[in-house]
Amino acid sequence: MLGADQLSKLVSEGGDRIVVIAGGGITDENAVAVVESTGVGEVHGTFRKRIETGMKYLHPRVSFSSSSDSSLGIVVEGDTNNDDDVVNSDDWMRYVTDGDMIERIKRQLEENMR
């Protein structure tokens, strides 16, 4: 809700001449409150969730996150001889758009903005 006052002012000053879009931290838990408190007609967000990558191996010099320790060599998913923190690190996860969250937000906005 940081910036809500500024967004309200922009919506008011812009009138029908511009579209003000709220973004940054919009979720299914706060979208309605943001729209109601600011008067924006649109919201923007990544609306994503984490899922497993399906990768089976990690090369020692390739990392997809800042949390893995590349000095440990090739790591095989589920290998009990390796540190669990590496096997379960963010390297085994990726982000994808969460269609269910988008549908929840759309439904909530439609229900509350009638």
C-alpha cells in the first residue's frame, strides 16, 4: 500500500486522459484494497508461483540462483551423498505465471467493483 496516496492523486489528476496502473507487490490478498483505495482501473504483477524445474543435474559452474554453492561439483538430484541444502536449493525451482492467482484476482475485482 506504499504509494497509494500518490496513485490516488495521479488517478484524480489524469482523469480520462491517462490510465494509471498499480504494480509492485499486487497479490490476490491485496488487489481489491489497492483498487478501492487508489481508484486505479488496472493492476500489474508477476503473479507467479515456484515449481520444480525437473532438472536432474547441476553443472559446477552453472547456477540459476544465488544460493547454490558451485564448488561442490555436479550435483545429482536426490543424491544422499551431497549436502541437502544444495539438492533442495533454488536451483531446482523456477517461477511460472500462476493462472489460478490471476483468476482469483479477476473474480475478486469483479465481485467487489460492481
